[in-house]
Amino acid sequence: MSHELSLDDIVTEFLQITCPWCSPSRSQHAMQATLWSGYWASHQPDVDKEVTVISLITGSVAEFYIEPMLPHIGDIDLMLHLNMLLAIPRGHPPPTQLPAEFHNYVKVFEIIDSHLPGYVYLKLRYLLTQCSYDGNYNAVEYDSGQYLSNQSYRSQAEIHGPAEVHRPEIGFLPLSSDIVRCIHCLSWPPQAADWPTRHRNDGWPDTTTLDRVVSNGCDVVGVAHHQCKQQEWMGNYQWRLSFSRAEIVLINSWMPVQQIVYHMLRFYVKTERMTKSADNSGADTLSNYHIKTLMLWACELKTRSWWTEDVNLVRMCVQLLHILDKWLANGWCQHYFINNCNLIDYSFNMTNVRDQMTLVDQTWLSTWFVDNYIQKCLQLSNCPQTILRLFDDVTTSIKLQNAVSALFAWRHNRSLLDLWTTFHFAELSFPVFTYIYSWNARSFASWVTQWTKIDSPLSVYITAVAFLHVACRLLKHGLNDNDKLMDILVIMCGLQFTDIRRNCHHASSVLSLNIAAKLMKVVANKSVSTMSLIEIELFTAYLHRALRCKDSDSDSIYCLANVYLAVLYYAKRQFQTAINHYTLVTRSQDHSQCSSHVVQGEILPKIDNDVDNMLGLAQLYQCVQNVALNEQLQSLSIFTTELFAYYLHIKHLAITNDCQYRQTLLQNEFKRY
């Protein structure tokens, strides 16, 4: 600071310097949120052992990318929805495809409008069942007219509005979590149909952001309007539309100055006790959502130059607070997404808040931020006594500038220590969480997705810890008899198979065989590496799982799994084991059903040139046939399980130079093959 600045300029410069952009990898709050997300992903609901909780990090952690000097995050906000429940707008057809995290059986509820804009009811309409062959969902319609209670699946935790407050069970998680149980809707709701297309003068949000918002859909959370809570039926069955996913995308697209102003307004309103809280029974009229709505409208209606030219954060806050004052005077705060929804209730007492806002001007607010914000930063930062003494006398702008400059320098010198503290927290917490909580493929995949979003250099460390964790368990329990570890290991190898995530509690022979085939397709396109060797072992384990499944008595599955295992052991030169498997196929009495599952020769490890030649000829024939008929035909299958088993038998006899080899050549059965 080279020249004397006004008080509002000092506040502006202080906020701009102490609220830098911070990547999630440098934010301990983001890491705590990811750990909480992992906790809930591994938390098995009481509904059904196959049901999984899907978590979404919301609130300040997800919205802010600035890291103010003054802590701005008091808890971790999460939205949780079950993977067997889905909401759709009224009149929409049931979906035929769903994201990978959903269950293979899904109850679908129609969103029915109530008499209050933004509040709805959920009526059970369809049961979706996933087809094992093509992965699509088939719908069965319900006629029961059953409505879903907003108390469904809610725990006995402390309730704060629609949220449940959960205290950390592990000491190194200092922040509690506020979870909101919801039901996800994949479609953009018709109640907000005008939002994507309404006219915008300054081009915010841009087309790309609009598309992202709409594609994320919305959620419905289990809370009734306060006017309806005392009415028995509406109080138990009313839900509220939530646009948290949209708000995260929009706020992340803001310029840094817009995020700083949002932070300042939230801090001012909360400090002055204008927002709803336990110790604020007098005003109790505003919430953070009113401030968020004010900022969303300002970002859309204000020109870009208003935010970027001659930046004065205090002046911006004053003007926006005056807009809020007008809203309160008129009793109208329009919901940002729903046109006819008013966020101001006439039952609220506006007098206290409006009296406070009439005092706000640029000089008053500048002084307020020096006394309440900068001084509080000083108290919480544990800075040296030399800097504290500078703030003892800030009666002039020059003295305040000098004190603030010293604080800036000290803060900058601590940046590496702060970064080390964040990484140390992650290095400690991840192994502990991995050890304590029970994982399945769905929950582990969800957690991996959250860590990937952080995009941290810790990703290599996290992967190594996860592999060590699985390796320790494998030493105790083995691979072939541990379905859960097999599924998790596939996810760890980076193979996001929808089959595993949807069916992690239901191991069928068809599912196991399909996963095995997909693994071999992956391996077939790779050079030999440690990872490919792991994938081959997984392929073998899934084939054994297909054989031990209760439904493995199907001839086609039984024979195909044994043929694949015979080929694998043959390629490893474990001939006796290979013989054991293909003999089971040749001794089978009935091969009439085996044509439904044929050997995919192209995914098998190389055993000789004959197989490759046959595959090449089949591919050539297929191409000629497609060209001749001018249409795309299905892939030609040339290897039945019975044929391939006999082929392996002859190959083995030829290699071992068995005395039976010549006799076999003369047998009519062999000649036929």
C-alpha cells in the first residue's frame, strides 16, 4: 500500500488479498467434506442390504472456491438420496436408462404440485426393473395412489429444518455434518421451465453453464411449508423442490469479486443476527438463502462492468443491501428459479431487520468491517504480538494500512505451513477411514469419484493406501471367496463397470460371466503389466464365482465358464487344471442351450495361430456379408463351448505327444468336430 487509502478501499484491498482462489486440494474443508461423504457412502441404510446412499456435497464447501482468512464454513452440508428411489415430473414417461449408481430395482414417484409454489407431493407411479441383457429398465405401473411421507428414511438425529445434524464419531473430524435426505429427479422441473430460456441482458449464465444446470436436474427434500406443518396430512406428505445442484454450478461460475461480496453479505447478516439461528428469536426473518437469491439475481441483472470497473466491495454490499431492503418493504423476494414463488412470508416480522438496514451506508459499513471482520481475523489467526500491537492504534488510515500490510506479509509467509497442515490431515485421515468403515463397490466408487473431483496430488497416495488395504484383506481372506473385495478391486483398477456398481450385493452367474468377459476385453488391448496381471487374476476369480453361484447349473453358463478357465490355465501351462475344466464340458450330456453363450475367441489370451486364423476368416466373411447385403448384421459366432473344449483337448494331446493322440485322430467323434 504505497499511498493513503480511504477506509472502504482498505477493506476492499484486505478482502481481495485475504480471499484468494483456492483449489480443493489445498482446502481442508473440502477434504473433510469428502471424508463425510465417504462415511455416508459406507453407511448402510436400514431399508435393504442392497440399497446404497448416494451423497452430494453442497453448501459453502461446494459453492466457494475462495478461502477467506476468516473461517466461513461452520459445518459440512450433504444431500443424501437412496439409489432405489427416483422422482419424475408429472406426466413424464418413466426413464429406460439410469446413471450407474442406481439400483437395478427403482421406485419412481411423480412430482405433484401443491397449492404453494415450490412445494410438492410425491406419488408412487412405477417400479423400474433393469434387464440383464441390454441394461435398459422396464416399467410396471402402480395404481395404488400411494404418497410418500416426508418422514421416510429419516433418522432419530437432531433436526434443524430439513437437515439432520450429525456430530463426528472420529476425533480428527472437527466439523459436524448437516445432511438433508432427498429424492433425486434427473429432469429439470416444469415449475422452473421458464428459467433456462428467459431473456438475459448481460449473458450470465452463459449457454454452457445453462446446459450444465439443466442436465443436473433437481431434488425434492422432505420438509413441509411452515404454514402446513401443523396440518396432519400436508405436514407429513409435503416436499420442497431443491435447486442445490444448480446453485453449486452457478456460484462456481462467478468471478472472484462476486464470491467475495457473497461472503461479505453472509458474514454481515449473520453477525448482525438477521438470520435465523437458535439465539436470534427477535429478527428470525432472513436466511442464507435470501442472501444467495439476492446474489444470483444481482449476477444476472448487473452488468459485468458493475463488478469489474472501479471495484469497491463495500459500495457493492451497500447497494445490494438496499435492494434487499426494498424487497422486504414490498414483501416480495422472487425465487431465482420459480417465477411465482415468494421467499418472504407475510407472517414474519420485518421491522427489526429494516431498522438495521436503514443505518447502512458506505462509511458505516466500512467501519463495521474494520471492527468486526478485520479485528476478528486478527483474533483467530494466532499472529505474533508485534502485529497485534500495530492494531492497538489504528486511528488514522496510514496506521491501519501499516497494520494490515504487516498482517498480509505474515499470512503470506504461513502459506506453505497451511498447505502442509492440509496434506498432513489427508494423509492421516484416509487410512483411518479406509480401515474403520465397511465398503462395497457402490460406496467405494462414490468415494473415489469425490476424491477425483478434488484433483489433488494426493490421488497417487490415496490409490496406494487403497491397494495396501485390499492386499491386507486378501492375505487374510483370499480373492476367490471374497466377492466384495473382488468388486472393489475392479473399481480400484479404474474399471467403472455399471454391472458391479448396480449389483454389488447380488452375484449371479450371468453377471459374473459378463464382468469376466469385460475384464478380458480390457486385458486384450494392454501390454503385460502389473495391472494387467491383476485384471487376469480378477477375470479368473469372476469365472470361479460364476461356477459357485446358486444359478450356475445353467448348461450354457457352466460350460462357457469352464472353457474360459481351461484356456487361461492352458495359457499358463497348468495343463492338468486345464484338463479338469474342459473335461467337465466334454462330459456334459446336453449342449442344446450352449448356443446362447458362445466363446468370444477375440478376448482370450493367445494359445496358437489356428484360433487367430479362424477369427480372421470369420471377420472377413462378416465384412463381405455386410457389404453384399448392404446392412449391418450381428457378429458371427464360430466357437461353441463344446467345439472349443474338444479343440483344447486335441491341442493338449498334441503338445504332450500322448499315445492316445493317434487313436483320437481316427475316432469318428473327433472327425466330426
